Amino acid sequence: MRPVGFGLVIAVLLGTATGTALAQNAEWASMEFRDLREKSSTDILQTTMWPAEIRSQNDFVEKELKRDLGGRNAWINALVSTFELGDQRLVVSVLTSRQCDNGANHNASGREASVCPLKIALVSGGNVQIAIEDTGCLVEPPEQGAPLANQHDSVQVQFDPARRVVRMRALVGGQWAPRCSREFRVP
């Protein structure tokens, strides 16, 4: 069972007490973790949202580190969530890259969220428009055998279509990471 934030419990109770329909409150959902090492000509993340960043990572590994990628992409991952918005889809994605701020780098440090490049795109048919470029938190899924406190680590997102607002937060070690609480208004 996932821990529920105290603020979320209060918001739900207040919404119920005041007669506000719960359907009006967007649900928080964990972002999907995607390994982008396998090249794809149909994956929107690789073809439209992050091709320059993936190419840069590939060039770094092949040219600077002198490692053959064997037809694959370099080690690169993303978190992604998709929301329906009328006849469009809203795609929220955070990408691992060398531009990430990975937080503490010491063996005595606990696990932290990385702050990495973020893009929010509006997709309509075959047309993809990047609406927002910023930064957002990235937490990789817990590894098997991770400490109990980290078993539910994730980045969560919600979308309020009426206000066109995307909210993000990250749960790390059973605590909400303050630097990961972000809000973006989609134009």
C-alpha cells in the first residue's frame, strides 16, 4: 500500500465535506519509467521530444568515451505520463541526461531525486508541439532489494484539464521531496 500524504487526505476530506465532487480532483499517478536504449522510429520520446538530447548522449559515449553502442542508444531513461485533452494528448516527460543535478554524491548520502530536463508536449494527430521546457524531478524505480523506505519511490503527476495545470511531486524514502513540487500551466 502506498503512503498517502497528509495534505492529500485533508484535501479529500474537505472536498467531501463541502460537497465538492471528487471527480473534479485530478488523481495523482506515478510516471512510467522508460528505458530508451532500444532505438525506435515510432516512439514520440525518441523521434520528436528528445532526439537532440539522445543524439548528444550517443555522441558523448561514442566520441568522447570511445565506446561502441552497437546500434543502440546510450544509457538514457525517461519518465513519461500521458493525459487526454479533448482531441489532443498531453505528454509530460523527464529525461536522464548529463544536464541532471543528481544531488548528493557520497556513499553515506541517502537516495535523492535528480533534477533533469522536462518537456511537456501537446500531440494532435501527427503534430507534436513542445509547450513547455523546464526541469523536473526524476526518481528511478526502486531496485529489488532496495531499503523498505524506498520501495514506493516515484515521481507522481496530475493534470487539471479545466485549469490546464500539470503538477508534479516526488516520493523518496517515504518523504515528499520539497524541491520536486512543481506546477506548470500549459498554454
